[in-house]
Amino acid sequence: MAIEASKEEAGGHRIRLGMVGGGQGAFIGAVHRIASRIDDQYELVAGALSSDAARAKASAKDLGIADDRAYTSFAEMAKAEAARPDGIEAVSIVTPNNTHFPAAKAFLEAGINVICDKPLTTTVAEAEELVALVKKTGKVFAVTHNYTGYPMIRQARAMVAAGELGEIRLVQAEYPQDWLTEKAEADPNNKQAGWRTDPARSGAGGCIGDIGTHAYNLACFVSGLELDQLLAQLSTFVEGRLLDDDVQILLKWKGGAKGMLWASQVAVGNENGLKLRVYGTKGGLEWTQADPNYLWFTKFGQPKQLLTRGGAGAWPEAARVTRVPSGHPEGYLEGFANIYTEAARAIRAAREGKEAGAEVIFPSVEDGLTGMKFIDAAVKSSQAGNVWTKV
Amino acid sequence: MAIEASKEEAGGHRIRLGMVGGGQGAFIGAVHRIASRIDDQYELVAGALSSDAARAKASAKDLGIADDRAYTSFAEMAKAEAARPDGIEAVSIVTPNNTHFPAAKAFLEAGINVICDKPLTTTVAEAEELVALVKKTGKVFAVTHNYTGYPMIRQARAMVAAGELGEIRLVQAEYPQDWLTEKAEADPNNKQAGWRTDPARSGAGGCIGDIGTHAYNLACFVSGLELDQLLAQLSTFVEGRLLDDDVQILLKWKGGAKGMLWASQVAVGNENGLKLRVYGTKGGLEWTQADPNYLWFTKFGQPKQLLTRGGAGAWPEAARVTRVPSGHPEGYLEGFANIYTEAARAIRAAREGKEAGAEVIFPSVEDGLTGMKFIDAAVKSSQAGNVWTKV
Amino acid sequence: MAIEASKEEAGGHRIRLGMVGGGQGAFIGAVHRIASRIDDQYELVAGALSSDAARAKASAKDLGIADDRAYTSFAEMAKAEAARPDGIEAVSIVTPNNTHFPAAKAFLEAGINVICDKPLTTTVAEAEELVALVKKTGKVFAVTHNYTGYPMIRQARAMVAAGELGEIRLVQAEYPQDWLTEKAEADPNNKQAGWRTDPARSGAGGCIGDIGTHAYNLACFVSGLELDQLLAQLSTFVEGRLLDDDVQILLKWKGGAKGMLWASQVAVGNENGLKLRVYGTKGGLEWTQADPNYLWFTKFGQPKQLLTRGGAGAWPEAARVTRVPSGHPEGYLEGFANIYTEAARAIRAAREGKEAGAEVIFPSVEDGLTGMKFIDAAVKSSQAGNVWTKV
Amino acid sequence: MAIEASKEEAGGHRIRLGMVGGGQGAFIGAVHRIASRIDDQYELVAGALSSDAARAKASAKDLGIADDRAYTSFAEMAKAEAARPDGIEAVSIVTPNNTHFPAAKAFLEAGINVICDKPLTTTVAEAEELVALVKKTGKVFAVTHNYTGYPMIRQARAMVAAGELGEIRLVQAEYPQDWLTEKAEADPNNKQAGWRTDPARSGAGGCIGDIGTHAYNLACFVSGLELDQLLAQLSTFVEGRLLDDDVQILLKWKGGAKGMLWASQVAVGNENGLKLRVYGTKGGLEWTQADPNYLWFTKFGQPKQLLTRGGAGAWPEAARVTRVPSGHPEGYLEGFANIYTEAARAIRAAREGKEAGAEVIFPSVEDGLTGMKFIDAAVKSSQAGNVWTKV
């Protein structure tokens, strides 16, 4: 029990945060709020929590947001907050995908840092515009590819970078779920199924955008590789569904490594089965999201090791995003919080006109663009008859 | 993905919280603070974070506590806060064991609700005095036997209570760790090992008080049984250690059930291996703290089922303390937060002169006393030559 | 413990068996012999165990084969045994791939039943010739795609056939190993690596023929599906290796199901990681060869079940190939033995001029041909630039 | 895949074997026969398979035993076989416990080696008599405490002996099952439940003798420790059952180590959950019978290692009883076969007037006596009110 207390609680210098989306009945908004609170890095002071005025007000009240900072549109909020001396320093955008771009644009242009849910936008063009805008404004922009916040994923990345696996040959990613096995979107009360299977709100990708892009992001993050081309087989198994619900992709990485990526929303018995395996000339790594405190590592010709968060085999890259000792499991919210806390470090550095240190890691707007290019290539490959496509 | 957002974030009506202990360099203080923030139920506004004045001030500043509410003694804090119109409504006591009693007493007498770390006190007599004081003052008193906050433990308890296992025959609890395999307390920088192996600060029990009592609490909580007698074999394997570091106990429960309890701090390879197994005439349950989102359930003569937090087999008792969907793991901090949030519900009910509903569950001062009686009986049984002892 | 003794030991009416290959220093020969003995269905009475005469004699002596039935060529053995009144009734062919065809042909033509290792031959044409020859001679011909012998695989197949999973949508197979991570064939003492990476002895496929075909066979066996087309990415990661050591394939099954198949000999940390997952409209199944006594089954919307060999959820199709009670693990050799015992049932039925009942299942010469077509299509797809190819 | 073929098949010099018990409808007889065949060390040529004459004949015929060697009593068989020039060299005794002693005595006195099921006898006195008789006759005597045959158990023992764990502090053994949760012996067709719960056939111990003694044997075998005293709590949970069905024991080993042993036949959800954990000053080991190819090993302060049968971390002591490569699971029958093959080595050595080498390991008649003393002490401790009892 090498006890590691939380490295940093920032009660003394919290960042003023606003939120777009996440009102009553939403799912991911609450996740973002918990993530923002775990290390006490933020205080939520403003919100455009719903486009419905009454719900926006009520939701704000629940959350302790003052009445005059409960907005009904992100545009109004960006403008008003930018004008206040105590205005928000950062905004969380937690709406369906189609609102990410206009909202992010509005806040960047108002000089406000952005934490945006994934996928970044609904088109590559929008994503490129955001990249340019971030460059122009110099604001901090984090995309919540939250799985990169898990300590053992940080460690996996560090081990690959340090050459522990040798030259990478294979990167195998999978992300099976089963919650869309039946036509859940036919139930009007199932808001999650509704917008996630609706091209108007999700963009051109269903499963590929919702979870395939997470798996791809994680594969890139850990392996450090860039994709050259892919061949995708997108399927829609549920009759009448408007977007893909299963995704099977062959990958050719630059430099010669190969890989496969499978994401599914119809694989019965899988709750949230994100899994990453990376193999090189000298070693191999395996990690499973549902059991995130463990990282399997094998050096070729030696016994398998079970590395644990906080344990004897933990690297500094994992330890710095760890709050409780080994054997005391951390989970999804703690990993998500790590993205928020890393972003907070960057925002505070920016307050002082500095850049955050190289150890501060969170998915950037460029990573968001990389994800959009992946979705775009996969959709195109599939529509062209499952052919090889450059990203 | 039956998405279940956090049932309640209380930003609009937070409870004003103080903390005793938990200054810079402490471990469990940060855990309590994170737990208090996850559902936004509390705001930390005062602290006697250290008996060292400079450290107390610095720690308070880190945490955003105003200078005039950074105290250097709990007694001063109890008095001053009770006198303020905006004084704290609850206090977290997160010091070594020997301070639990005087601090808890001071705050109860000042009319302030208490959340106290375990074990409740260092003697049964102190514990009994606190029970009486709680009865007299009517204040809310929670003991952080935090493992009762795990959703699948709530479900296990509910399943036993509903008769899913039939009549209980066996309750097997174990809690192996390995962090005291060598004489860690010889290192003056190892503050955790220092006080936890020191009778002056820990009381008469080492391993039995630190983790044995957790295992016992969990066994009682889930099984609903009361202990009749025990026979304990307490060992000190590390030379020169002042308290037990391994505990082996046979249990006779009232009503005829049997059980074994093993806790160890010298079992190499075990990080935090709390495990509970309960068997009845009709079914059996198994749960492991390191993988807390899973609960194994078998009806006699049927295949084993893997029940998951948030999943298809989750009961309402688990769902109401669940924040994220199945497959998105929750961990130690979320379980701990459930104790804080349940206590908050009781405190808010008390604000309004009501009692919390029966569904609101947290370890009480009586549970703390039960734990103290268990420690006391185990120490006495062992000292008398490992003989049967009534609790 | 629904104790199930071995259904049948055949000491009273053993089948006289010969073996081609499998002399001193070989690997798979001993596996076949153990498999043949477990249920006492065969007695080994003749062998062409090595092409080296001295080794053939010595190996025969070790195994209790009489001197005059220790042959140095399969041709000689086929002829001599066919002429004896007590000649062998069946032969096991356990040589490198390139000998399968001529040996199998010789024994079939001599009227002797054949149990042949996989892959069936080195070309599709040879495989087709064997299929025709089996039809003509009416002899029993089993191919040791031994993984179909595992009880829980039998159960998986039965569950799919019975509609427990609904309509099949996805069949995901993988078979990672790591034993060829480095250039093991450079060591002249490594006979296994030597012939398995040598096109002259293995045929056109390396990893695809050695293990990819096992994974494919299992996918077909359990799902009951037939493949329509595939797209393969075969790689050779180890410099100078003559055959593929990693295989990634997309699958389009007839009827609309999709799938992926990955086989690798360079995935560090994987010993023999054959795994099959099948998902349908109503349920899902997962099975892992290294832990073969377990079968995970989920009905959509219900908790996951862990079905165990011999346990409460075992089906008759599993029970009839089970020897010991649940919790007493069976393994690779028992699964292999099931193929031998099933073949013995067919051979004994044929002795009496009957057909074996429908419950008697073993991989046939047609299954062997199906495997050869799969290898052929995968090699062609890959050589043509990873393009879709009909099988 | 360090491929390790079976080290030895003995077709050329099999041992002539007889069997007492194990006729049609029996369970463990078939297990013994398979175990005897796996390495081709024995040929079964005689049997007193049942005390029912017709069943004895029919069972013999099934197994290929000649009519004139199908006996109806062990006494007759011992006499007749001893008189034949081709008489049996060894006998397997696979009856209920109460026949072990008279049968073993008869064969020893007839100069025939004995392989006897466990527990050795029904009383300590009988066991002592057998020990004396073995000493006097010089015959090989193996007791099938078969779990000592598992390769990773051999490795565990070797690692402890080599000091990899340092000085042993804790030995924790458990063996839960659930097959007697209800009153199975009330069903006259359940022969297993019938005799195993019948004091007349089982002796004074139920669960303690049937499986508790296995767990104890394994604990001694791996740890190399001798027991000083125990305190047992034997329970009978099922009403009307004549013997114990749950066993909870505290252990004091000579030299200061401690331990707990739990065995149960009423722990719902446990099929055959034998598990052993050993902890020392430097390291810890964990092994589970249901997954026997794995051995967890932790050096204090280092990551956990998963050692696998046949894998990179396998020791020679495991490799010499291993037949197939890592990742190809071996199971219960292979472990059982290792006892038979080791005994065969001793018997063949004795044929030549030699002793088997020190590497040849199987449970001896002395181990059988140790088991009987354990059962005896546990029963006495429990009957005396769960008090400390010397063994």
C-alpha cells in the first residue's frame, strides 16, 4: 500500500466553469460535472443546460447555479459570460454531436477555454475550422476522449514510448456493447438511443462515431502510431436503423504495423467492452476498460505480469493520475476526472501566460480532428464497398 | 446501457462541512473530501486539519478554506463554528483512532452532525459513551465503514433480506493485504505504518482494528446476522511489531450459522483483498472489493450468474447508489461517496425535522460500537489462548 | 456434483490402430496416442513412426509395437497391414502437412479408416481428391480439428442450432500465440518451428494453415454458417520467414452475418489464445480455449451466465462427451480424445454395416476441404492486395 | 510454445494392474482407469469390480478383462493373482472407505503393490497397521491424493522448498463444494451421496474425510510444514444427515506458521473449489484447482506473476509431469495420471530391485496416515466443543 494521496486539490484556486447541455434527464452532463469536482478544480457557475427555458432554469437551480447565469442558448451565454468580470474561464460542451461545432466556435471566439465531448464535430470540415480557431485564439481545448485518462493507459503509453515492447507490430482494439441489440430508438423515452442513431444529430457515423472513435483514439494514444489506411465494413443489423451499429475495420499503420478494430452495439453480453492489445518485437500489453486498474504485460520469454494501478509495477506516468492505493479500485469517473484536471492545469498555466508541462496530457482539438478523419474514412470505405481508404 | 444518471447533485443546497485531520501528507482525508464532493452534497468551509499550526493554515489554504476558519484544534473549531450563524452543519473526523472519541464528543455536544472514520474509538467504553451521546443529542452520526457503500454490496444485502439465499448457513469474510510484510513502521517517513502499528494511537488492535473490523462490518451488513461468539488467533509475524498483523477467527452467529474471518497485513501478493461469501439453503453470493462492480449469485441447481452494477440483474437498492451505466466501472471513491451522500440525506431530513427514509443507509454509531465489541472480544479471545468468547 | 462417469470404455472391443509419424522427438504424435487411449477405444499395434529406420524401430519398441509391425514407410505399412487378418482398422496420420495427402490416399485405397491431422492437405486439389476417395471407399475419415471436441463447444453449437441466440449476426474468432515472435526456425533443433514455417512441408499458408484454419473451423462448427467471402491481410513480421506469421481477416457469411478472424504467432503474451464469440438477435456466447470448461452465455436483457462443463447448465450434447464432474477440469487431451472416441463409434458402426447416429460428431474430410478452401482464399486475397475473395 | 511431449509412454513395458471396486455405475473407478492409461503405464487385466457377481462379470467384460480374472471378492483375487505367473503387479482400490483397509492388507500380504483411494482407512489404527505392513513387505503403496499430481502444485512445492517465499507464515486452504446442499442421500439412486454420508462406509468424518483431507494433504505437500495442533468446528447443516457437511479449522503449524482450512459441501455456487494460498516473508503463492494450469506468484514489492504450466516461468518439477504445451490446458485426469505414472516408476524400479529417484513423487502410506490423524483430531476437537487438539 504505497499510499498516494490525490496530488492536487484546487479548492483554493478553482476555475469558473460553464456547461452547455446536461440538463435534467441528460446522461453525460452529470459525468462531466462529477469529473470536474473530483479534484476540486472547477466550480460550476453558469449553464445553458437545456434549450427548453423552464428546464434550463430548473436544472440550474438543482446545481446551485445562480438564476441570472442560467441561459437558454449557448450563444447568449458566451456573450454574457465574456462580458462579466467574474465570467466563466472554461465551458463544457455536453450536447449531442451536432451542437459541438457551433458552441465550441462561439466560446472560442468569446475567448473562453473549451472542454468538448467527442466526436469533435459532425464533419471533417468543421473539425478543421475548430483546429484553426484554436490556433488563432490560443485557448485551451480538450476533447473528452476520456479513456486516455485511465492511469494504466497512461502507463501503457509510457511503456510503449520507452521501448518496453520493442517495435510495434500489432494494435488490436475492440469496443463491443449490446445496448442497441433491439430497436431502442423506437422508444421515444430513450433519448440516448434517439439521438445516437439519428444522422441529423450524430453525423454520418453511428457506432463508428459513438464508440469506434474512442477505440481508435485509444489505439493511437497508446501505440503512438499514425494510421495510413483502413478498410471498413460498417453494418446496420437492426432493421430500420439509420446508422451503423457494428463496425469491423482492418488497419495499416504507418511504418508497417497492422491492426483490427471492432466496435459493436449489438454484441449481446457486452456492456462496455473496450479492450486494447498492443504487441511488439519484445513485449505485449493488454488492457480492458471494465477492469481498468490492471495492465497485463509480458516480456517475450518471461512470465506474464499483472501490473496494477498504485502497485509495485506502476510507473510515474500512472502514479501522477492516481488517487487511492492499489487494490482500492478507481473507475470511469476518476479517469474522466483526470482529463478535467489535466485541462485545469493547462488553463491555470495559461492564466499565468505559461504552457503546461509536457507531463500534462489531454486529448486536443487535433486529436478530435484525427477522430473525425477516421470516421470519415471508415464511412467512405464502407460505402465504396469495403475498400482500402487513406485517412 | 440502461443509463442511470446520478440521482442527485445537491449544488443548490450543499451542507457546510468541516474536517478534523486530513492535512498535508495525510491519506484518508483526501478520500473523504473527494467522497464529499462527488455528488456535490457538501462544501468544505472549515478545518482543524493538523495540530501543527503552520501545516493547518497551509492545508486550509490549499483547500480553499478561509483563513479564519482554519483551526488548530478540534475543540476550538467545535466552539467557534457552533457560534457562527453560517457554522458547519457536519464534521468529518479523519484522524488516527485515538482522536475519534474526543473529537466526536466535542462536535456532538456542540450540536454538529458527525462523520467519523473507523474504528469508532479505541475502547468499548468510549464507543458506548458516543452511542449515548448520539441518542441524547439526536444528531446524525455516520461511521465510514465505506465498503457498505458499494452498490453490489447493497444488492447483496437486499437479496439476503429478500430470502434469495434461503436461510443463511455460512458467512466467510477475508481481507488480506501485504503492505506490512516487512517492518514498514521502522521508516519514520511512513506515517501510515507508524500510527497503525502504534497501540497509543490505534488502540488494542492492529490488523483486527484496521481491516478486520471492516470485514466484520461487511459480513454483518450483508448477512443481517448478529454474532454470538468468536475464537480468535491474532498473530504478530514481524518481529518487534507492537500490534497484531494477522487475524484468524472462527465465528458462531446467532441462529446457527457459522463463519470464518481472516484479515492479514502480511499476505504477500494481496493489495486490498476484501472478499465476502455468503451461503444459504437456497443460494450463494460472492463479492470481491477489488472488482466491486460484479456480484456472483448462484441459485442452487442453476448456472452461476454474474450480476453487474447497472446491469440487467441490478436491484433498485443498487441502482439508487449508481452513477454510471454498467460496464463503466465505479470504484472505491464512489462507494465512499455513497456513505457521504446517504449521510447528507439524513442531515437534510433532520434540517427539516424529519427522519430519512428507510432506504437511506449508512453505518451508524451503533455499528461503530458493534465493531468495537468485535475488536475487544477478538483481542481478549486471543490473549486468553484462543478461546471461545462472547461478543 | 452430478457425477458423470465416462460413458464408454471400450476395453472389450478396441480398434486396432496404426500411426504414421509421431516417432521419438515429435510432438503431436504423443497427443494422438493419449487421445486414443483415454477412453480405451484403440490399441496401437503398428506404426511407420519415422522415415528413419532406426528411429522407427526404437520408437515402436518404446510404444509396445511388435517389431514386425514397425514400418519405415506408410506405403509399406498400408500394404502389409491390409494383408493381415489382424491388420489395423484405422490409421492416425500425424506427420507434417505435405505427407497427409499421399498417406491418407494409400490407406483409404487399402481399405483402412483414417484419422488425419489438420490441415487436411497442402492444396485444395489434393483435398478434393480425398473427398472423392472417401466417397468411393466409404471409409471413415476424421480430421483432428480437435477443438470441436471440447464439451462446451459442443454445447455452444447445440445452443446456436436450437435458436438460443436467435439469428446470428456476428462471429468473431481469434487465435493469438507468441511462439514465433523471434526467428525460432533458425534453430535447427526446433523441429516444430522448422517445418511449420517451411512452404515445402506446410503448404502455402503458415499461421493461416497452422492455427487460422482451426479458428475458422471452430467458427463454422459452432455458428453453423457458411462463408461467402473474405478479405485477408496476411503478414510476415519476422524478417526472412518464408510464410505468414499473422493473419487478419474480414468475413462475410452467407445470410448476412459478419465476422473477423485474427490469428497470430507473434502476439507476445498469448500462449494459445483461441477464442470464439458468437452474437445473435437474442443472445451471445463466448468461449476461450485456455479455460475450456466455461461457456459464457447471455440472453439479451438478462444477467450473464457462466455455464460449466458438467454443471447445472450443461446440455446433453456436452454431457455425452464429459468424463468427470463439474469443477474437475478437463482439458486439451480430453477434447482431443473426444474426436478419437467419436471416430471409434463411427468405425464400430461401420464394422457392423451401420452408420453412426447423428449425435456422433467429428470433423470430416469435407470439413478438411472447407479448411483448405479457406486457406487458399486467404492466401489469394492477401496476394492480390487484400481484396474480397469468394471461398 | 516450448513444446514438451509426454516424457514417457510405457507401451513396451506396461504394469499388469487389477482393480477392486469401480464396476458399472461407480464414479472414481473410471477416473483411476483413465489415469492409468494416459501414459500407457498399465494394462488392466484383472478385477473384483463389484461384490455383485453378475455386475462384476459384466463390468469386466466391458473393460476387456478376461472372464477368468473377473473376481467377486478382493480376497479371492489377491490369492488367485498372486498364484499366477502373469499375475497382477499392482492393484487399484477404488471402493468406499471401509473396504480400503482389508483390501490393501490382503494385497500387501499377497506381495502386490497397492494404489489406494483416499482417505486411507476409516481409523487411525488401521492406517498405522498399513504403514507397518508396507514397511514389512517393502511394496510400493500410493494413496491417490491426486491433487499433488498437478504440475503447478509440484512447482509450488519446489518454489517453497527453494526458499522463494522465505520463511512460511501462513497456509490457507479451502475446498468448498455445493453438491450436498440438499439431502441428496435421501435419493436411493444417488450412490455417491449415499456412502459418503454414511458413517458405516465413510468412517467418522463426512466432509472432513471426503475433501477436508485433500485440502490438508495439499497444504502439507506444498508448504512442507507439519501440523502441531488444530481447532475444528464441524457442522451438519442438512437435517438428518449423519456426518458433517461443513468444516472450519484453525491451524497451528510447527515452527510458528498459522493457517485456516475450510471445506464445505453446502456452499452454493462452488463446484469443486479447492484453493491453496501460501505466504512467507518474501513471497506468496496462490493456486486454484478449477484453473490448475495457473500459479500466481508474487515476490514482495514486485508485480504479480502468472506462472503457467508449460510456460516461461515453469520449473523442471512442473515440466516433468507436463504433456502438452502452455496454453493447451491439462486437467484433473492428467493430474491424476501423474500419480499413476509416478507410482509406475517406483514399481518398475522395484522390479529391478532399485528405489525410484527422489524426483519421483506420490502420496505414500505415511501421507495416508497423516490424513487419518488429521481427520481424527478434527472430529475429536469438534466433539469436545471446538477445542485445541494436538494431531
